[in-house]
Amino acid sequence: MKNFTSVHDVPSIDELVIKALSYKTTPFIDKSLGAGKRIGLLFLNPSMRTRLSTQIAAQNLGMEPIVFNVGQEGWALEFEDEAIMSGSTVEHVKDAAPIMGNYFDILAIRTFPSLKNREDDYSELYIKQFIKYAGIPVVSLESATLHPLQSLTDIITITESLKKKPLPAGKKPKIVLTWAPHVKPLPQCVANSFSQWVNAWGQADFVITHPEDYELDEQFTKGATITHNQDEALKDADFVYVKNWSTFKDYGKIYTNDPEWMLTNKKLAVTNNAKVMHCLPVRRNVELSDEILDGLNSIVTQEASNRVWAAQAVLSEILESLK
Amino acid sequence: MKNFTSVHDVPSIDELVIKALSYKTTPFIDKSLGAGKRIGLLFLNPSMRTRLSTQIAAQNLGMEPIVFNVGQEGWALEFEDEAIMSGSTVEHVKDAAPIMGNYFDILAIRTFPSLKNREDDYSELYIKQFIKYAGIPVVSLESATLHPLQSLTDIITITESLKKKPLPAGKKPKIVLTWAPHVKPLPQCVANSFSQWVNAWGQADFVITHPEDYELDEQFTKGATITHNQDEALKDADFVYVKNWSTFKDYGKIYTNDPEWMLTNKKLAVTNNAKVMHCLPVRRNVELSDEILDGLNSIVTQEASNRVWAAQAVLSEILESLK
Amino acid sequence: MKNFTSVHDVPSIDELVIKALSYKTTPFIDKSLGAGKRIGLLFLNPSMRTRLSTQIAAQNLGMEPIVFNVGQEGWALEFEDEAIMSGSTVEHVKDAAPIMGNYFDILAIRTFPSLKNREDDYSELYIKQFIKYAGIPVVSLESATLHPLQSLTDIITITESLKKKPLPAGKKPKIVLTWAPHVKPLPQCVANSFSQWVNAWGQADFVITHPEDYELDEQFTKGATITHNQDEALKDADFVYVKNWSTFKDYGKIYTNDPEWMLTNKKLAVTNNAKVMHCLPVRRNVELSDEILDGLNSIVTQEASNRVWAAQAVLSEILESLK
């Protein structure tokens, strides 16, 4: 693996999941793999789990991680080609990225979408420019439209869960991605990425449910069953993935915040005692109820904790490719 | 020792002081104790000495410290149970803390009081919630009402000073905690904590002096002599601890800023050539005069430098308990 | 070498350059030199290259670097002697620096000028106070008037370039420092420092060109040929160093932003196929045109990448002096 920006960079999801779960058992087994190697973790936006887990994963592999909060500690970057930089951006990615490429062995980057211009966000200009100019492997720590480290974690956690409590032989798990209310317009990244990975994984009966006009980009959801009827979708589900996103078509809007879409134990009753997942941070009693988050069905802590092993498997693959 | 949030977590102050002073002589003697262990240093508020000294202490013990400025690099946390999170907080401590507990072996946290609601601050909700949900040892890097790492440093520094220049046999040192003027309403933490530790240590004649209506919480001061007459208090003092705090009863107010309360060499004349202490940062010529801070009686640099050994002794005890 | 704040701290520029270039070949050869040693990197202002390269250099030498963003993570420092600190500054350098001196083995500091009061800025109060009170070696990561790590990198890069493509025997390289337009008033640091180092190095024909009234401080430029005619200056140049600075005499102003001063390929035609340098960050198409930055003459990436070896050579010299 050279870069890690979407499921398309992954030769085998299953092998990556096995690698991650093996690191969970023996975190320090590849401590020498990253010796003398450095990873730069560049944050253009805030992060908690992603930052900490990737930093820890790098240390587990013997690498030296350096965290850099670009906007706060440095200055605003320019990404447009041929820009006349007389405004607020101070440095062009064309100039910054190659230097990062010389300072580091791997570059990991978090960039959020503007949610103002769909074409711009979906062009993934920021991360593409870093890949173009850095000259070293680039890892997405969440980009404008995708969050692949989160999705890998999700597949790892589902796999782990199915191992622990297997389904009847031959039965595919039913995985439901359900929209949830939120107070702010959020990116589509996590939902896009989860859809992309579950589809590529191909080992589930995959249903997406959301209010009208909240359709996601088809390039990610194609293959899933899509319905506006949440109760129908939840029926017999083995896993329910809860997530808010803003509208895709009429871009970045909130059309409804119907609290009826918040998952409760009552709604969960029609599932197959489903495990409930969320990428976190979660707004309690807005997106997800206390009763679910504090109950036995929630696996959000396990999911977030697996972020370390997901990142470690990815960095390990990239380090192997650098040998 | 499991957690370290107040003097009540400490089986023996004297043994902890001896351990700290031993690390001062041989900083790297326990370099292997923390190998493969990680400490998360979470700052909900700014810090200089505490952050640097704890980070250094952890490294001295072979641990990997990861500093995380929660508000700046991440997002605002919610601490109230059953909160409907439709406001400005983005993640509940119930969700964040268990993940920290999986990422780290020890969690250290700094949280300041609001100074708006006494009951809330004195309930120590923030640090208690972290202890409740993290599932790993928690170290206070200063909480709403206490600053135990500072107080341990203070006792270390007093012990060191008494060793260097012992008092006549059988004579207890007279330690005076004196209020000082300041331009802003400050927490009572350092004064509370110093009182709590000196009382628990029990090896001093302890006097607290402050203007009227600046009484501290009795749960910490009980056992000390309290007076509004600073000159009287300073008489024959061996150590003078200078600190501002805002009012406790009519909570978080400034009643007076009488510059007469600022310690000067003239005031110091009635002491037993007392050593002057302050936790820093100090507002020069407001809280404490240049002549004292730059003079021979000040031991504030020694005191601040001892922060490393205080933190190292505490982390070492906790690491031992994890074996 | 004890401190590193200007070229005056350097016994031999050539030897330091040789050391740096040797580290470029074998970065980890002195990994044991800094074992058990700690460097504090204090930023009173933003930084990208300087922070990352110095952190990496310290790690290459086996030191533990601790980055601290003073204003963001800590609080505002006071530098004036005898200040009555009832304003916005929270801690005096007199109190902070000696503690840093106890926490660290080397202290590195970035401070920018105010550009409001020339005497204040040119007194270099901030870095001088740190040197006075820290009691350990101090490295400038750019100060109010100078940027010596940048200038060392520049001489390293010029030396490297001349080795790769030597000039005819006996011919000195012609080095031109040219002013460039910018949207904001910038410090004179980089231009001052480059002038000081090229003059001290003494191995070039050195020309400075800028619009009228943009004269730099003579203490740094003395020895160079100074002209307002950019075309004349560029003639037969081997190296062109591009940099904006604000006025020195009528301090901190922008008098002109004449885009005619921006370097283009057309202007470069009269040079001896000159290499183009810039300290970065650079405002594209304001300070320097895309065609130059993206063309074969630009060596700005090489220059910025050499920052690691410059810092490593300096830290190595200081570590040697601590033995």
C-alpha cells in the first residue's frame, strides 16, 4: 500500500482486518519496523481519537510521530493552482508539501470540507494536492468526503463482534446505516466512507435509511438498499450504525431535525439485538439516547479503541512498502 | 497509590518526599519502570510548569507522554449527566473517558473552576467524572479546588530547605500562608491544597493570614491558626507562602486589592529570615515585589524546579501499582 | 559554541557548513550525543519549518525535544524590568527562564518583532532576557532582528550548489539579495541575517537591491554593494535571494508594493542562470512568480530541507560544549 485515502488503496480488506486484530493482541511486535522513520500528522481541523490513535499506532511501530496543528501553530495554506496570494493564505501546498516530504517518511493529513461548494469538496483538492507534491505516502486522517481509518475500524469491530457471537452458518449480517438528528450541518464523510467500505467488503446485507432528500452520493452507496422508513430498515438488523450528515444534493443543508429519527431502545426492539455503532463524538440525547449509549448494545467504546489497531495496520503496510 | 487528586490518596507524605528527593539525585534510575506505558496529559486549561514538569517526569520514567489541549486541539466536553447536548459541548466525558482509558495507562487532567457556582466547583465534577469513566489511574494536574502536585512540591521544597539549614532540635518550622493582591479573581486551589497538605503533614506551626471575608473552606484549613493581621502572622515565620485567591463564601469575588498586603523586605524583617514561596506564575509588584523575588529569601525557582521530582514520585508510585 | 543567536556566535562558518552537510549524509551518526538531554522549543510566534526541522534535528541527535507554544498553551510573558504587572502579561521572563533552565539542557526560542518601535525591537530584549536568566545555552529560532538558523541553511545551500556545479577557478559567486513586494509589513530579520552571514562568510560578491527608502540597518549590510536598480543588480548573478521586508528607518512601514519588483523569468534572463532562493513561506505571484518557483532555477525546497542539517550542526556544537 502506498497511500491510504479510500478503500481503493486496499488490496484486501480482510487481510488488513486480520493484521489489525493481530496488533491488538501484540501491540509491540513490529516495534523495529518503523525505527528511524518519522510520520508527520498534519491537522487542518480538530481531532481527538484520530490524532491520539494514529500517534499511538506510530509509536507502537517504533516511528517518531510529530503532530502539527497547521492553522494554529503555523499558517493558512493555499491549495488553488495559479493563485495570486494577496489574501489570507500564507503558503502554497506546492511549497509546503515537498518540504514535508523531505522532513518525513509518511505524511498523514486531516482536512474538513467547507460544506459550501459541493464540486470543490468532492474534488478532494486538498489531499490530492498533498499527494501530488509531497512525494511520500499520504494517509487520510479524514478528508472532505471520506474517513477511511474510521471505516476500517468499523469493519474491524464488526468482524470482532461476529467472531465473538457468530451468526447462523451462511447468514450474512444485516448492517443498517441510519441518519440521526444533529444541531449543525455535518460532512457526509463518515457515511460515505462507511458505505464505500461495507459495499467493498461485500459480506453484509447493507441498508441505508434517512429522511427524504438526504440521499448520499451514489458512487459510495450503490449496492445498498435505501429507504426512508427507519423502522422497516431496522428490522432484524445485526448492526446499526448511527450518524448524522447534511444534505448532498442541495449541498450542506439541514432539512429536518425530526427527533423521531433518534435511536431509542424501543426502536431497537425490532432488531436482532443489534450492536449500535457511532464514530464519535456523539451529541447525547440529540443523535443517540443515553439509554442506548449506556446500554449493553452499544459498542462505541470498543469501536473507538480499535482506531489504534486500524491505524497501526495501515502504517505497517505502508512501512513495508518503503523497505 | 491508584489516583492522585488530593492528599487523601497519599499513604505517607514523608515517603513520597524522600522518593522525590531521591529522583532529584538520580533522575533516570527508574527509566525501565514505565517502558511500554503511556500517559495522556489532558489540558482543559493553560499550563506551563505543570505540563512541562509532568511530561519530563514521565519521560524520566521511560513512559511516552502525549499532551492534548482539549479545547484547542479537540472540542468542548460535557460533564453533566443526562445532558441534552444541543448546545456548545460536542462530546460527553462518559464517551471520551473510557476511550482515553483504552488509549493510555495513566490519565492526567487539568481543569479550572468556573468561579461562578461554588457548589458546582466544589463538587469536583470534572475530575470525578474522569475517574468514574476512564477506568485507569487519574492524576490531577490542578482541579477546581485543589492542586496536589503543587502542594507536594511545596512540602518537598520545605523539607529540602530544612535539611540544608536545620532549625534548633525540637523546634517546628512556622509556616505562614499569606493572601496577596491580584488583578483578577483567582481559584482557591493552591491555597486550599497547601493548607490541606501542611495540616496532613503535621510537622509545622501553621498560620494563615488574609483580609476579612477571604476565609477559605474549613475542610482544608482546620487546624491552622487564622488571622487578619498579616504583621502578627509573619512574626518569626520560617516560610512565607504568598498566594492570591478570590472569596470563598460570597464566591469568586475580589473584595479588596489593598497593596498593603503585598510582601516586601520591610514586612519580611519580622520573620526568622523566612524563605518566600509562590507557586508561580506571579504578577511582579502586584502579588510580590521585585526586591523579594530577586532577593536571597526567595526559593520560588527551586520550588518550581522540584515540580519534576514531585510528578516523578507520584507517577512512579502509580506505575508500581499497575505491575 | 554556547548560544546561537547570530553569526557572532560561530567560530567558523565553513566548519559548521561541513558538519551540516555531513549530517545530511549520515543523520543518525551522533544519536548518542544528546542521550538524556532535553531541548525546550518555545514559540512566542507561529512556525512551521523552524519548528519541525529543529525538532527533527534534536531527535536525530538523540535528544528529547519538547515544543511549547507559549501564548496558546501557556500565557503572555513580561520582559520589561521593574514592570508593575497589573496588565495582560501573567509571568515575567525573570521567573519563567530560570525554571526552563532547570527543566531543559538547551532552550530554543522564537520571538517576532512588534514592528512598532525600532529601538525596542533592535534591542533584542526578549532573547537577551532569556539568555540572561535561563542559565543554559539559548538558540534563536528567529528573533526580532535576526534569523541565524535560516542564514546558516542559506550558506549551506549555496555551498552545496557550488560544489555540484563549480564556478571557474578563482571566481567568486555573485549573490544578490532582492526586495520583493508583499501585502503585509514584514520583519527585516531574514534580510538582516542573510546580509550579516554573507558578509561574515566573505566568499561572495554581494549585492543588495531594493526600492528607495528600504535601506536595511548598516550594521548588517556594511560591505555589500547597495543599489535601487534591480536589473543592474541581477546582471550575472549566480544566486538571487528574494525577500520582502518593511522599512527600517521610518520603521515597519510599506512604502511601495510595485509589482515590477517581483522576480520573473524575464528578469532572470540577465543572470548567470542564477539559482533562486527564498526562506519560505512565500506568497506566490506576489513575492515570487509561479514560473520561477515551479522552474528549474528555484532551489527553495532544497534550502528548506537543509534546515534540519543546519539545526543539527548547531545543536551538536552546543551539546559538545556541555560535555
